[in-house]
Amino acid sequence: MDHNYHLKPRDYQMKEMEMVLLESDSDDEMEILSIFAMEEERLKSERASSSRRGSIVGRKVIKRDYLQGEERLFHDYFSNNPVFPPHLFRRRFRMSRPLFFRLQSALEAHDQYFIQKRNAAGTLGLSSLQKMTAALRILAYGVAADSTDEYVRIGESTAIESLRRFVKAVVNIFSEEYLRSPNSNDIARLLAVNEKRGFPGMLGSIDCMHWKWKNCPAAWKEHSSIFTELAQGRAPPVNYSINGHDYTMGYYLADDERDPNGVQQDDDYEQVPESIPIPVSREPTIEVQNFIQSHIRIRDRETHSQLQADLVEHLWQLHGQL
């Protein structure tokens, strides 16, 4: 087999890298990086609580054809004429292909683990494409680590190590730029971009999936930091008008998809995990009163319904006659 094909994707990737640096899908990046940060915290928690395991006596070594797995993966998704089109790539990897290549280049520069190497016999090992694909499939679908073995040709322990190093590297590389609260310039840019799309006042979009709370830390249950700055009065002001009505808070569009196997129930946002100590003060303070008022404004159903109706009317005026 000619192994020179391993070098062919690089020129094509560099072209797409140039494109993505000029036009980056910031909404996807921020959402994906937030997921990676949460996964890194979960893996740290698991490692801290798990006992140390030794080698398994009598373990059978499986001779996987790494190159066959890489070649199939490359031709399915990463060649100049891949088997699966871009929309299926985005569905299965939860990102665009240019963004994947950007992550690949950054990971290879940050951690030697993701660079394809030869063993003592001169045989090529797993590539960054295989390690990243295994990590992303686990993150995207919540599947077991060994479920990627048949297609990617990567063992369970290697898939887990790839996931651990993947989320750690992504957080280390991109956290300063993306895993932070937006400043005034960020908000102005987001508002301008989203207004051109027909959504004035929109700060971003959130792709939600409601799963049972099982493996994540209990302290994160029923807690989101998305509106923390707004509730605490530290968020930059957002003022806009839609259909003749004035608004002073930005909003997010959400695809609220629930787990079909889960139990539909109203969330009790007043519930607090017993393991978190909370100091109690009987004295009213201005900060607490302002926080309560901000919280009430955020959850105001009348304003929420009015905004929805105004957006529908606004979009109909823009596109209804097409």
C-alpha cells in the first residue's frame, strides 16, 4: 500500500485553514469549547475518585489494522471528494470540516500525542484524525469508548486517553479567547451579525439536548452560567427595537430537544444541592434586591411571549413575501 496519501490531505487542509481563519463560525466554537471544558472537569473528577488499576493478566493483544481504519476514515470524510457531504460531517462531528482542521492543526502543535508516529518496527500508528474522531464521537453521542473500535480501529483505553488529552488540549489552547464572558465589543459584533440574519438583539444560539443528569458533578445540576453576568448586573447593556417594541436584554435562540426516553417534568430552579454550604443572611442588601429584580426580568414570561411574537412578525415582514 502506498502510504504517501497520508501527506496529501495537508495541502488541502491548509487551504481550508486559511478560509476558516478569515471566516470562523464563532457560535459553533463557543458552544463546542464550553462542552469540552465541562468534559475535562468530569474526567478530572473521575480520575480523582477512581482506584489505581494494574495490568490485566492474560490480556489478548488485538492486531488492529490502523492504516485501514485511517484510510477508510480519510476517504469517507476528509478527502477532496469525500463519500459523505458537508451536512453529514457537521451532524456527526458537531462542527464544520474547516473547524475540525483548525483543531487538528492546533492539537498537533500543542501535544505530540496527536502526531502520527512509527513504532520500532517502522509501522505507522494511529493518526490525529482517528484519535480526534474517537474523542468527538464519544462527546457527540455519549457512546462507550470501545464503540469506535470497529470503524476507527482504536482500542478502548486509547480512545479514553484520546478523549482526555483532546478536551484538556482544547481548553488549554482556546480557553483564554473563547471560554470567557463576552465584552462590549464582542456583544456589539454579535448583535450586528445576527441583525443581518434577521434577528435583532440576538446574542447567539444554543443547541440543547436534555439528558438525564448522571455522570456530571452534582454542583452543576440545574445551574447555567449563561445569564450569570446579566443577573448580577455586570453585563453590557443591549438595547434594540422589534415591531415597535423596545427591549433592554439580549436573547438566545434555543433548539430545545429533549431525551425521548426521559421523564418530562418542570425544573425546580429553587432546589439547591445539599452538599453546597450556603451562608444565610437575614439583612436585606441592595445587591441581593437588584439580583432578585434582574432574575425576575430574565424569567418574565410576558416579555418572553411578546418577544417571540415580535420576532415572528419581523421575520414575516422580511421573508414572508419570498
